[in-house]
Amino acid sequence: MQRAVRRDGFKRIDYHINGVHTTQLFDLEQDPHETRNLADDPAHRETLNRLGRIKTTEGASGSPDECGA
């Protein structure tokens, strides 16, 4: 399963492959083709956490800023 949240110019994606959890974070304004994963960048830790909270609290909202696959 994959979950993604877009908000304030950023996109966070969480997914599992073979039991391994992966998180990606992209700055859609600076990197519209999503080539630079910022999830491990300490400068973006607050954004990563904020989008994670949105994903948790609005998980089944059907918001246009969230998509699940």
C-alpha cells in the first residue's frame, strides 16, 4: 500500500515493499519531477513530520491533497 500527502508545495509518500517501510519527501516547487528525496535531510524534518501528522489525522478524509494507491 502507498499513501501520499501533498501540502504547501511538498509531497510525502510512504510505502512498504517486502516488509520494508520507505518514506520520501519532495519539494514540488524546486523539484517538480521528484528526483531529490528530502526525507533524510535534517533541514526538512519539520515538514516531513507535519505531513506525517496530516496523513495520520486525515487518512480517510478523501481530501484532494491526499491520495492512496
